[in-house]
Amino acid sequence: MARVVSLFLPSWSTDRVRRKASAAAPSAEAPLVLIGREGSRRAVAAVDAAAYGAGLRVGMAATKAQALVRDLIVQDADPAADAEALERLAIWALRFAPIVAPDPPNGLVIDTTGADHLHGGEAAMLETLVGRLAIAGAHARAAVADTWGAAHAIARHVERPIAIARARHGSAAFAELPLEALRIQPSTATALRTLGFQSIGDLLAQPRAPLALRFGPELGRRIDQALGDAAEPIEPIRPRGLIEVRRAFAEPIGAAETIARYVGKLVNELCERLEEHGLGARRLDLICRRVDNDAQAVRVGMAMPVCDAKRLTRLLCDKIETIAPGFGIELMTLAATVAEPLKRQQVVSSLIEETVADVSDLVDTLMNRVGERAIYRFAPVASDVPERSVCRVPAMAADSGADWPGHWPRPSRLLAHPEPVETVALLPDHPPVSFTWRGVRRRVRRADGPERVFGEWWKRDAELVAVRDYFRVEDDAGERYWLYRAGDGEDAATGSHRWFLHGVFG
């Protein structure tokens, strides 16, 4: 089932101006408008949120806008710069899916079919997309639906930063939206309202023939595109210098074996191109264009730069089952959308030097099945606070050189959050005699400690005098736990003096 994301940037032009000005940019509370020309008339071409809240609208005369809002910031509009910036944003968005295209004047369209699981699901993917743009200073709303038309309508007419329409939603996802959500001409929407139509659902309940006779074929085409009854191909953007190979077929192909054979040929051609530039692929995008102009995309990622044709072919062929050839594929395109310099390594005989097992092939296989976020390893961090002394890094990330502390034992399992326990203990330096964790009382047989850990005062003022005293304890059953008391046992300013269980020894 196809899934399409529509990204809406309501104040794209003014956001671009603010980002370009950087430190010299006006504050977000100051109303900003961009002025363009409509013939000999100077009119408002774009408004930011503050200006919109003050009652200014696109198309308003520039003199009227300046008269309505005091201290209004006015700058010249630059549609060419807006379009160029939108293309750069589309290239950046290629990290989310292979098929991305600008949706002028203030949006993107992304075909995420089969790619959302690589980013933790549709909700996590949209949150990441909108969140990163917010950090960069661009306000955005995103919606995902079965069709471009439906996603476009929801993103622009549902007042939520993120909207997810259920799969196979039909007309239910957009029937209540206004007529303008169909991407029809304003004059057509005005004429339809004159006839009594208020929402898309009102149109869907009417016969098509009278509507087509009065308004032409455009209205019916937009309805069919939103419903998925008419194709609306997305022409993906391609960055300059992209290493890409393609093959067109005189007769469309559809069998899985045939697709796999030509995938192998394309990979061989691509690897030859990569070797000429001394590069290895970190991400491959295979796009299969069908005879009905629909595109089927496959993406594979690698933990390290790879230029091994056999390995890349296997990774792509593992996903052939996700390609729906329909009535046949007439064009296949394979691109290395992320390529990095390839590090050559000399092969050393195992009789001279012990070789290190290469697990990158296994990591690539797992990563493309369950997602890049699901494959990681732990690395040490220079911090005495236990929950900050470890972080997740990519499975094949280079060694940072940091090492785990060895002066005090650490539990094999560290809880995500310390859990409170009830204890019987003498203050200030004695371990607990017994403790109750998750409803089970355990009597302490042996204990070692305390190990005092101080707060990191340079990070938070609350940790300026914070103290934890950790104890390793063993109960009657031989199970060993890592407990700590918040505070030094004497001064209330150092902590609450409550006890917590932070880890379990294996």
C-alpha cells in the first residue's frame, strides 16, 4: 500500500529570510511581510505568523499593510531564492525516502512507501522531520496518507503539526475538508460555493457528469487523484554530481528473477563508476518506473562505505518482494545517494597477523530489515553519573578511544530509570539490612560500599551539592543488586535520603 507524506511550510518565504539574516534577523514577535509586484501594483507576497495574527493577508496592498500595522518590517520578495531553497530542502529530505520532490511554492512531497520502518514508524518519522525543521527555524506541518492529494489536503487544512491518516482511508480522511483542499482554482471553488457546495464530501455525493460539463475535467481529475483512482507520479529530485545508472526496457519486465538479474547488472555498472571516483556507497536507491508511470522504490543502507557488487546486489535483492511490478517495469534507476571515500585495506595473511572478523555485512543485513535505529552498540562516556556514562552509537562507528571505568564494579544491567525501594538501614554510612523492590522483600546477606558519586554541578545548579552513596548488596537467594541513597545521610541539602535500585548484577 502506497504511503505519501506532504510537508507544508506555511511561512517558508519569511522563514528563509530570517535564517539568511541569522543573528541580524528580526525577532519572531516582530511582524514581517515580503512585498512583490502584481503588474504595477505592490502587494503582500508572504506574511509570517505575527503579521498574519495582526490581520495581514497575502494579496493585500503594501500601503494598506503598512497602514494597518505599526512598525511593520517590510522586505522584497524573492521567489527564485524561495524555489532554490525549497530544492535544497528536498535534497536534504532524501535521507527519509528515495522519492522526494518540491511541491511549490511552500511544500514537499515524499513517497515513504516501505521506508517508514527505517525511521521508527510513521509517527516517529514525521516527528523527526518536523522537529529538525523547527530547530532550523522553519515552521512545518506534515501529513501522511495513501495519496499525494489526500496528504496535501490534510497537511494544509488540518491544524495539527503531525497528521496520520489510516491506511486504505478512502474519502473519509478528507471528506470534511473545504473545497480548496482539492487543489482547484480559487474561481472554481467560489463557483461551487455559489451552488451550495461547502466541503469535498458534498462533491463526492454528486454525479460527475454535470460537474465535468460545467467545470471541465480538472475537478474530476483532482477528486480521482485524492481517492487514488488516478495516478499522480512524483518526479524525484536528484542532486548534482549524483552517481547514477539506469536501464530502459523495450519490453516491460515483471518477474522477480528478471528484476534480480537486471539489478545485478546495474550494481556492477554502479560499482565501476564508484571505483573510478574512489568511493563506496553508504545508501542505494533503486527506483522502478512502471508502464502506468507509477514508481516503486527500494532503499538499502550500509554501515560503512561499500563497493562490493555481490554484497550490494544481495541487499537489494532481499527487498525485491516489496516491488509491485503491476503491468510491467519499463525503466530502472539505481543511484548511490550517499557515497563516501572508500578506505582500502591490505589483506594480511593469518599466519603473520591475527585477522579481525568483519561483521559489517551482518550489520547491513539486520539494519535493512529492522531499521538503522534498532542496530547499535554501547560506548562509554566520560561521566561519573551512571546513567550518563553510556551512550548508543552506530554499530560500526569508529572507536572514540574512551574506556569503561574499572576501579569500581558496575552492574551488567542498568535500569533505564532508578526505581524507589523501601529499606531498613542505619544512617549515615551503613548499607540496608533489607529492602522491598516491586513488592518483594529481600533480606541483605552481604554488602559492599559506599561508593560516593557527586553531581555534575557544571550541568545543572540542582547538582551543585547533590550526592549519591552506592552499595553492592546480595540477598539470601544469592542475587546481587546495586542500590544507592540520595544524599550523604546527614545533610538534607545533598538529597532526599530515599533509597533507589539502579542496577542488577549478572
